[in-house]
Amino acid sequence: MNDYIVDRVLKEAGYIIEEGSTVRAAALHFDISKSTVHKDVTERLRAIDDSLFRSVRCVLDKNLSERHIRGGMATKNKYKHD
């Protein structure tokens, strides 16, 4: 794997852990696609650093379990102003 890819993957993983961010937020922060971030932190990271992968996976699992709440709040706020 190229060094620049390894560096990118580690930066993305660090950002997700530090900020507790979603894949979408990390993609916006690094100005890359959601698909790239997802592949980086679910496939490439496991080959680079398994313990870091498990930490990122915990954050992503937490975000997944809270997704329905964020969606409900977004809908509530959307119609609150009407």
C-alpha cells in the first residue's frame, strides 16, 4: 500500500476517534468521498492497525445506533419553523 494512502487512512481514523465524527463528516473534512473514507476505515485500516480499527469501529457503531435519533431531530427542526 502506498505511503500516502497509509497516511490518509491514519489521519481519517484519528479524526473520527477524536471528534466522534461520522463517515460523512470525515469525508467533508478531508474533501474526499464517503466511499473512500468508508473503505479506508473499514478495510484498509484493519490491515494497517487492528487496534485502531477496533476503536474506529466503536465510534462508527455508536453513530449507526444513533442515526435514527439524528434523523428525527432533523425532521423536527425542519417543521418547527413552519
